[in-house]
Amino acid sequence: MEVSNSRSAEPSAVVQQVGIALYRLLTGSNPAEAEISADDDFDRHALASILVAAALDGGSIVERVGIPEHALRKLLAGFFPAAAARAFTWIPNSSSDVHDETAVLRELLLAQRSTAGDVGHWLAAMVARRAMEPHHLWQDLGLRGRTELSRLLTRHFAPLARRNTGNMRWKRFFYRVLCERDSLGMCRAPVCTQCADFGRCFGEESGESRLVERKL
């Protein structure tokens, strides 16, 4: 799930400014000032952040975000009804083809949903697709830190999130769950603390948000 490419994990100031502008277009506020104390406000913030992160990657927003165009239009109409926000659906050559690995993770998340309605269904597909990007999952979802990702997963996929008792990196945790489910036995160490890859699975997930402006 951790694909390597040349895109730097540290966003440029220009990219951050574009991301801030897109987030403001959707929500009317700056991402650094988003009020997320209520669950509904948090969901709106998370959805906006994911849409912006996908848009910053370029290409088809539908492919990058992981949900079909009709679902994207419904999402925008329900959470971001401003007419200007509809520009997110006007990118040509949209494709909603789902790769096998994305589909497997999406199905895992759907099976572990803890909220009803469209949001959890959309987030399962969006998180699965964005997990194919190369950096920390919270960064490729456009969130402000790992704590927001943990909140998203705990809220919408609680049975799965509760299994991450060791605070493993979320992408690694997903991979381990899928391996255990399919009896692949990819982890050869008897316990995580004896594994040579311990730092890669449990290391600090530091870095800059793609949407929060750097403090100079």
C-alpha cells in the first residue's frame, strides 16, 4: 500500500496555498481554523480535506478520491452546496475504475463500519483509495495530523480501529489485518518488538499537512 514515487512528502508553500484556497472554496473557512468538536463538523472537515488532497494530486478527481461521479455529486450537494464547489466534478476523463488492492481494503472497511448512512460508505472507498498513495495516510487524506485520522477511523470503523491496540501505523495495520484474514502469514517475527521492521510499522508519523500553512 506504500507506493514509492518522486512526489515529496513535504508540500511546497505554493501547493499549500492552493490547498487552503480549495478548502476555503468548499467550506468557507481556513483549514487551520476548522471547528471539529461536533461529529458532523468533523465529518465535513474530513470530507473537504480528502477532496482537496485528491484534487492537488491532479488528474481525475473521481479516480483520485475513489468514489464514482454520482456519489461525488451527492456528497458535494449535501455537504458543500455552494455552486462554485461543483467545479470539483468538472474534470474531464473521469474514471471510477477500482484496482484490486483498493477494492480489498474498501471491502474490509465497509465490513467494519460503525456508522449508518452515506458518509461511512464514502469514507470506506476514499480511505482505501488514498491509502494507495505514498505517504502517511493522514497526509494523503489532507488531514492535519494522525490524531484526526484516528478519530475518523474510530468514529466510522470502530470494530477495526479498536484492534489497533499497539498504535501501529494505519497503513501497516490494514495490511497486517488483511494478511491475517487471508492466512498469508507475512509477519515472520513471533512478536512485533522482535521484528526488524518495528520502526517502519510503529515509528513516528511526523510531517506537514498539505493544507495547513507553514509557520515561518
